[in-house]
Amino acid sequence: MSDHTHPRLAPLQQATVQYRPDDEVDFVIVGSGAAGGVVAKELSTAGFRVVVLEQGPWRTEADFVHDELKVFRESLLTNDWNVSPNTFRKTAKEKAKQQPCLAYGRGVGGTSVHFSANFWRFKEIDFKEASVKGTIAGTGFTDWPITYQDLEPYYTKVDWEIGVAGAPGPYDPPRSRPYPMPPHPPKSMGVLLEAGAKKMGWKAFPAPMAIASRPYQGRSACVQCGFCLGFGCEVRGKSSSLVTVIPVAVATKKCEIRPNSYVRKIETNDKGRVTGVKYFDAEKKEIFQRAKAVVVCANGAETPRLLLNSKSNLFPQGLANASGLVGTHLMFNGAGNSVGVFEHEVNGYKGIVATRIVWDLYEVDNKLGLVGGGGFDYRFDPTPAQSAGNLPPKSPTWGREFKKLMAHNYNRTVNCFGHTSSLPVPTNTISLDPTVKDAWGIPAIRMTFEDHPQDLKLYKHFAEKGEELLKASGAVQAWQQPVESTNFSVHLLGTCRMGNDPRTSVVDKYNRAHDVKNLFVVDGSSLVTCGRGQPTMTIQALAFRAGENIAKFAKQHDI
Amino acid sequence: MPHLSRRDFLAIAGTGVASVWLTASTDDVIAAARHAQTAQKFEYLTAADAAELEAFAEQIVPTDETPGAREGRVVYFMDKALATFAKDDRDNVAKGIKELRARAAKMQPGAKSFAELPSEKQIAIMKAMEKARHPFFEDARQATITGLLALPEYGGNYNKIGWKWIGFDDRFSWAAPFGWYDRDV
């Protein structure tokens, strides 16, 4: 143990305990992101011997540069499509074409390293919306097997152990403890949102963010650098699992973090039990790590891919896939966006992504005949080299007038993000591409996705309302972004859904695979519905709950 | 044009980053960039070809009351790119420069270069290439904007001219008030 009194003060990368591959550890956890980090912490602090296999590297503050070319074009922190190709098609009638269609954090901490840290709890309605509002033909729209109340204590754990800054809002679900940190300052964008919301008869309130607004548990407060989304945090202000739960897990001396370890198959025996995992090390050598149980936390695309690739005689359609549902019901959340230009400087590039939020449309008016809903925040999306794409429609794209427009607009532009729910559709899937392989010879991720027609109507409604909101805020110019079915996502949800019935779900309400007693799955794939735009807090709450219960089952010899 | 919503935050091609010019290896880029800041000579381009690209870039972001692509040394960004991480684009760039010269000679018989043409003729040629959707036009337009706004270590954005153009201050550390509207909070 280092001289520091708090594990989070220690250097991010440390020598951890090391287990030999032939040592049957208690748990292998696949993936060290938002979910994997939490499960690693829960299991290792409960006394279990844990190996976390992460396909990417273990980075530190020194790697977190504000270089948009490295981050967005070279995939510094994310999956590199040159070695990990994707294929995409709208429906199963087409042949999928090779093109980037998803992005996730590839490294210790996963996507929580570079996310915007927009962070809130689902509300009570999110868990039971189908029984309240009615199911929708052609979708898998259904209730969760748990309620908000079941998850509330774990949302609270996330608040305090991950570190969330916020203040009570007018539409909050019940909470057992207050926020551990006060909200961040509002920025000009927050002030504008408050003014616009008031005119619309709505109530803006502080956006909950997983970013330290004060020094917290040995970490620095955020310095408002303005490079959150897509970038790692060089001061540990953003509450990624890299700087929160992973150091705590490592400090137990029972948890090994093994980076550059790309799991390609979960092995089983003839009794239908998991025996360990096969993975590629940094030199592409295949290694088999033995384990008594496996927890898969590889994200909503890599997790179903791994299960589908783990076929055996007992599991001919993939591991834990007796239901045939592994990889199905892929959800992204939705968006209806608009843009506004204001008279004076907003300077959106400074500071955290969002400071105020509006939830009056969390459940849209029944008169619209649509299910779901969402919220609005004001943000400023583009880094400098991307800013030319944020000009009004029909603007010049080069020359004297273009130059003037860029100079005027950069600091006066606001992007209104109308974030929404989206439906679980069984034909929207992650599957294995039949021909394209990655640089390790493993079948590539194939995405089959088309937004449900009612969702497209919902997104359009939010784009329209967002434009109205911007004008209510005083925008001198406002316009909607076009709404069309998407072919790219960073929210990867729903593909190993939770449920009580093994015929209609992949994992039970404790995230145990219905078909495999010593296999658990907890990450974005577990979600039954996707909420209104920010799934990470719910993923982490599920991970705390699953981790606690897995530890209990293990101690009761029920694994 | 797509904007950077959180759903498509990586769909950066089309928003100002040249999709074909910037598939790079990090080490290449850093090594090239360090050299770029003091270099006056070109690593890959001939002086004549560089002059053509510079003239093109200068029309994308012209020098007027404030510096433009020329002062921002965008041509050095392009040179470094072609010398290192954008090697695959050398053919397309060569074809594009050839096209510029061909159109220049057609518009002004006897002209040996695009760069020597008066501004209005250069703009007319570029508008025609844009209308015809010549791939070089869009690639070079995006590379100009990217070169001007990326980190100076990539060779362009000299003296932070690009960032000053749009009003971006690279302090990376801020406190309230952030803008005009929260000045009284």
C-alpha cells in the first residue's frame, strides 16, 4: 500500500496483485468500465480473488490530452475501426456494409473515462411504463423485473461512491440521502435555459453530473476545462471508474487489473458451468484464465458478441442464449436536436457539458399518441476543428462570409440537446458478421438497426420543442437538426435484457444468466428500457446491486 | 450537416475534419508536428505545389482585416500530413493540383499556375469545382479548416491564429462567469 491514506490518491497505474492463469480465481470480470469497475470493487472488498480482463490499455492523466485529432480521428481512447471493424445494415433484408457504427471506451475505466458525465437516476415510471402506458405491437416494450425502490439504495451508493454533484429538482424520484456535492455553476447556457424554460411554463433545475464540484475523496474538483465529452480528465475531476472504484479494488490487494487482455471466449464444461475465459494478451498469444465464476461487463455490444462467440455443444446458439434473445432489443436512446445563436457571448466551450436541465416533457402528452419522452439541456458540442459543422443551414462553407460567420458564431452558439427514450425493438440487434473479422480473427460486430416510426415522431417533437425553447430563451436565430434513423451510437443498451421469465430474458433480476448458474452479466446490455438519455448511472446502480448479491450468493455457495 | 450530438460525436467527417487526410499514427503526427513549428522548408511538397495549395487555402479562409489560412501556415499542416500520416492521399492531392492548373490555363491562356491568377478567377475555379463535386475540393476545404483550428503542433494554427479567429482561448481551466449571460450570477 502506498503512503497515501486514501486509495484514490495513489497513482492511477500500480502494480496489482498478480494471479497465474492456471490459478482458479473466484471471479473473472470481463471489462473494467462503468459496470466492471463497480463489480470489481464490490467483489474484492467482499474478500474474493478477482481478475479484471480489460481489452484496452491502463491509461493515466498523462494520456488525457486535449487533442481532438488524436481522440476523434485516431480513436485514442476508443475502439479503433482499423483493427476492430463494424458492419451496419438497417434491416436483416440487407447485407451489412463495413462502416463505423459504434464507439465505446477501450481502456481501463471504459466509456466512463471520456463520457460527458451527464448523470441521473431513472424515475419510477421508467421501470413500469409498459404496464402504465400500454405495450406497443412489434416491440419488446415491457416492465423491468425490479422497481425504482429496489434500485434506490444502489443509486445512492453511486451518488456517494462514484461522486455526483447536483441539487434536488422538481421532478426527482425519492432519494434516501442528499447529493454528496453541490451543483456546478450554471454557465451562460444554464442561465439561458432557465429563462427559456420559464417562458415555456417549464422548470429548469441543476443537471446532475458525475463530476466533482468540490475536492472529493482525494480527487481534485473539476477545473472547467471544457473538454469533457470524448476526452479523459487530467485532474481526476470526472468521476470515471478509473479514478473511483478501480483504485479501491486494487487497494484490497485481491483484485488484479490485467489490461491489453482481449477476451474472445468464455469456456464451459459438460455440466454447463463456466470454467474460465480465453483471451489474447498484448502479443496476441492466447491464454486461458481459470475462474469459479465469470461476470461479463464488456458493454452492450461486446457482451452479446462474446456470448454469441462462446458456443459449445451445450450452448449451440451461444452462451446464455436459450431464449435466443442475446444481442436483440438494441436501444440507443434518441435525440431531437436544435441549435440557436444568441446576441452576446455564451462561450459554450468553457466548462462542463451541461449545467441545467428541463424535464417537463419526461412523459410526453398522451394526446400525441406517443410513448416515452425526455428532457432538454443546453450544451456546446463542437471542439474547434469541428465547429464549421455547427453553422446555420445554407451558410457559406468557405470564403470571406464564412470566415466572418465562424468568428461571430463560435462563442454565441448553443446546441439544445433534446434527449429521449427509444423503444426496444427485437429486430434491432448486435450479431456476428458472417464474413468480416477483426485483427485477431474474431467475427466483427454487426449492427442491424432502424428507429421505430413512433420514436422518429418523438425525436421530431423534441427538435420542434427545442427550437421553440431556444427562441423563448432569446435566440436571434434557431433551427432544428434533421431527424432520421441513426446508424451510429455510443449508448449500447438492452441486448441481454433482464427479466423473470427465461423465455423472454437473458439474465434474472440479480443479473445471473438464466441458463448458466455461475455466469453473470451486468452492463448496458441488462437494461429493459433505456430511460430518457443517460443510462450510465443506472448501469452503475445495477452493478452495485449485482455485485452485492453475487458476493452474497458466493458466500452462500449458491454459484 | 451533422452536428456533434452525443449520439454521433465521432461522426466528425463532414464537420470540418478531412476524413481521408487524418487517419494517423500518433507517433508520426507528433514527430512531424515538432519539426513543423520551426520548418520553413517543405518536407514533401514542391515549392510550386505548395504555392497552389496555399492559394486554395487562402480562398477558403481569406486574409482580410484579420489573418487567414496563409498566416495560419495551413500549407505546412498539409505538407506535414502528406509527409507522414496522410501518405495515402498523395495521389488525390497530386490529381487535385493538376486539376487546379488545368482549369487555370483554360481560364487564362498561358497561365502556368492557379496561384498566379487574380483572386476572382481563383474563386470562380473553386466554385466550379465545388459545384461539380470534385472530391479534391471538399477534402482540401476540410483540411484547410482542420489545419487552421487543430493544435499548433500539427503545423498549422500558427501563433494560434486559427483559435483567435473563432475566439477560442486554450486556457483549459475556467471559473464563473463564463459568458455574458451569467456575468451577474
